[in-house]
Amino acid sequence: MTEEKARRIQAAITSTAVILLFILVSIMVYQMGVIKGKKAKIEQLQTEIRVLEEQKEQTQDSIDLWLCEWKITERANELGYLYENDK
């Protein structure tokens, strides 16, 4: 091999390595952006889950309250209903 041919091969290897490195770094930066976006979406969904769980608990508390016999009786009295033996 001549010295010129060896330099050309070395230059080709170097340029190929630089291009490959650039491509790999670009892919890594893109993936980091995607991961950051997914983490933000996960946090948003977790916040939404917490809000929905709180609403569920409030609804369940409301249902439990309305299932109590005294509340049913109170509401019936407000509407003017009476038990048969209340006359």
C-alpha cells in the first residue's frame, strides 16, 4: 500500500466514525426528549388519577350518607311522606 492510499483509508475511517458518532448522539438526544415527554405525561395522568380517586371517595361518602335510614326518613319527611303508623 502506498502512503497516499493509507491516508485515504484513514480519512475514510475517521469520517465514517464521526458520522456514526453524530448519528448515535442524535438518536440519544431524540430518545431523551421522548422519555422526558413520556415522564411528563405519566405525571399528568397520576395527578388525574389522584383527582378521580378523591372524587370517587366523595361520591362513595355521599352514597353511604344517603343509604343511612335516618337520612331516608328525613328526606321522606321533607317531601311530606309519612309512615302508616305516624298518623
